[in-house]
Amino acid sequence: MSRLIVVSNRVSLPRDTGGGSVGGLAAALGAALREHHGVWFGWSGETTPQYTGQIAMERIGDVTLARVDLEPVDVDEYYNGYANKTLWPLFHDRIDLTAYERSFDAGYARVNARFAEALAALIGPDDLIWVHDYHLAPLARELRALGVKNRIGFFLHIPWPARQLLVTLPGHRKLVEALFHYDVVGFQTQDNLSAFTGYLSKEIGVGTPDDHGMVAAFGRRTRLGAFPIGIKADDFSDGALSQGGQESFARMQESMAGRRMIVGVDRLDYSKGLEERFLAYEQFLATQEAQREKVFMLEIATLSRDAVEAYQDLRGRLDAIAGRVNGAYGTMDWVPLRYVNTGYRQDELAGIYRAAAVGLVTPLRDGMNLVAKEYVASQDPEDPGVLILSRFAGAAAQMGSALIVNPYDRDEVSGAIQRALTMGYAERRRRWEKLMDNVVTEDIVAWRESFVDALKGEVRTPAARLANDAA
Ligand code: ADQ
């Protein structure tokens, strides 16, 4: 059996998270790695004054973690720079926040070349290599230059931007060309895939992919597909009933004092639409006087990328809006907007989700958004809450039974909150059942199996919906 080598910017098995949040991704990849006696390679998260290329190997059961330290300048230019100040904002349609600096470009190229060199030494002849996300787009090209002939796949967790935005990136063609060194390139949604093939057609003059999603460009052939990521549903449905889940549920119930809760859970990121969400909630409080003191909103936003200015600015604005809303509407025993920057364990989150009558998930742009799926999976089937979901989350393509909103439209979001709070039981249950059906069927196992099958060269439908469907 061939080994699976997973490569991502950071390497973190659940064990590493020190009791904080355990990403579903880490769990899912962990399972795939165990099955394939795999290796997980990436940055350790640590810096060293001078890059050595030394790999710290650690074996946990059947999985080997392989981590390298980076220099501080790498973290500035590659991670905080090209990844988080150039590609992240651009791929989330924020060209106003996108910084183009030559040093970032050079740092990105340097770290990818260093990763390739370190990784190449670990690769055996039959190994499958699965590279994750925008930090590492050029990795396959670097590996090929070192003579690596293995099958290599790339999955993009974030959206692929419209051609009109992508072409503002100096070197956009080089970035796209790099992806053609992979055997498989996977996107979250058909829309993202169409944006990619749209770029190929207009900028490169390449035709539509064939029936297997194969497309030829830059002298190479690659298979394109949409592989919508899911969650491990029972982590949340069972998690809500676990001891930790029940405790956080009970704690919420007690603090609610008979009021109903609207919940949001996000990394504190401008793509998540938190500012717009707070303003829509403020509008709801202004217009639905009868609901005041009967509901409250809990926003749990963990700090993220705090070294990047745009994140610090956003944090300041959110603090100000939360203060204003609570100052204007709060009473001596009612805080309308509870806003916390704490991270919670997965079981605790499940209990919180279950206690909420409304899940408010309103990103301005999101590759998928797993919180929407986690909220659904955590509900009590006999008394489920209502999901309000942005049309700009990748998840909206699968979750049409949510109340779908335009997060920029305060009236619409405020109206959807009122509709969710007043929805009749039959409709609430019907919508939830449809959503839950999708969350359970198109789960994280389906996602990784369909991608790994494609990487092995096997075509599986419908899980791996291939590029020709998008045409
Ligand atoms: P993210 O942008 O991080 O992921 P998301 O999909 O919502 O977005 O995943 C966030 C994860 O972190 C969820 O599992 C959530 O439970 C957890 N989390 C968030 N806040 C937390 C808190 N306060 N405490 C504990 N846990 C918290 C990127 C893309 C997404 C895509 C995923 C997976 O931006 O679009 O869905 O990758 O591909």
C-alpha cells in the first residue's frame, strides 16, 4: 500500500492542541494518515535564527509528523506576507487590503523551495502527496524540479477568485501555471472551479476540461474537481451529549434566564463578515422592539493573525460596535451582545451550538465554512434551531434549506433573524432534517476519500464532482 504524505503550512494533530480547539481538518487528515501509515509535513510554528532544513520527526502511532522551523524573515514574508497579506485578501475579494511586495513574493518562493528540498528526502517511490492550501501552491513545481515523479494533489480550502480580481496579482500566470505541476487540483465548490476554468479559457486560451475533468495547459495535464469539505458529524451530535457538551449546554441555559440565543462562532477575520453581522443585529434590535430583552447574541471570535494590521483594525472596530450596541440597548440585567475572544473545546462548542435557537453564519466570502455544518450537527433533532447562512459561503451550495441571506444587506439579515425566531415547529424541523441529511452524507470521510481516490487516479462520482459538470 502506498503511503500518504500530507503537506500543510502547519502540522497539528489533535493531541497538539493542548485542550484548545481541535480542528475537524486535523482529525480528518489524522484518520487518513493513520490508514495509510502516513507522514504529515509542514512548519513547526517555531522560528530559528538561521534556517537549517533539519526535520524534527515524531512518531505518533502509525503517523509520522515531520516539522521544520523557519527563520523570522520567512514568517514575515511568506506567512504574514504573501500568504496572509497578499493571497488571503485577494482570494476573499478584498483587493483593497491586498499588499503586493516583492519581498513577499521572494519569501513565498524561498519557503516553498525549502519545503520541497526537505520533503523530497522523505518521499518513497509509491507515496501519494497531498498538499493543502494557498501557502503551498508552488510546492509541486519545486518537487518536480528535484525529480519527484510521484502523484501530487492540491486542495484549496479558500475560494478561487474571479478572473477580473486575480489578474490584479502581479505574477498571476506564474501562480496558475504552478498548479499544473499537480496531478489533481481540488476546489471547494463548482463556482470556484468555474472561476478557475474561466481564467484558463480567457487568459490562457485553454478549452473546457474533458469528461474526467482533465485539462491540458502549459504543456501538462491536470485533473480538476470540486470536493466540498465536510465535518465529522457525530463529533458534534455526540459531542453535544458528552459530559463537556452537556456542561456547556447547562451553563448556557442557566445564563440565558429564559431568553433565546443567537450564536456566531468564527476566527476573527474580515472575511467572516463580523462587522456587518453586528450592524445587522443592531438593526434587528432597533426595529424589533418586542424582541428586546427576549433574545441575545453570543459571538465567539477567536483572535487570529494578530500580527497583521488589518486584523488589529477589525478587532478595534468590533470592540467599538459591541460597546455601542450594549450601551444603547442593554439594561441592568440584559447584555444584548455577548462578545468573547476565547477559544472553546469542540465538545463545549457543541453544547453552545445546541443551546442556540439561531446559528448566524454570515461570511462575506468563505471557501466552505464548517461552523454552519457544526451548528446543524449539534442540534436536538426534536427541537432544532434555525441556520441563517450567507450566500457567499461555499456551504450555501449544499445547504439551501438554511435561511440564505446577503450579508451586506442589513435589512435582509435582520429580517431573517426575526423569521428564524418566529418560525413554526414543522418548518424548522423540515429544514433542519434536510440540512442534517447533507451534513451526514457529504461528511469529512466522503471528502477525503473522494480526493484520495482522484489522487490515486480513480474516478469516483458523484462525490468527486468533476470539472465537466461545472462547464
Ligand atoms: P476557517 O477560515 O478557519 O477555515 P471554518 O470553516 O469556519 O473557517 O473553520 C473554523 C474552525 O475553527 C471550525 O471547526 C470551528 O469550530 C473552529 N473555531 C472557530 N472559532 C472557534 C472558537 N472560538 N473556539 C473553538 N473553535 C473555533 C478554512 C476556510 C473555510 C473552510 C475551512 C476548511 O476559510 O472556508 O471551510 O478552511 O476547508
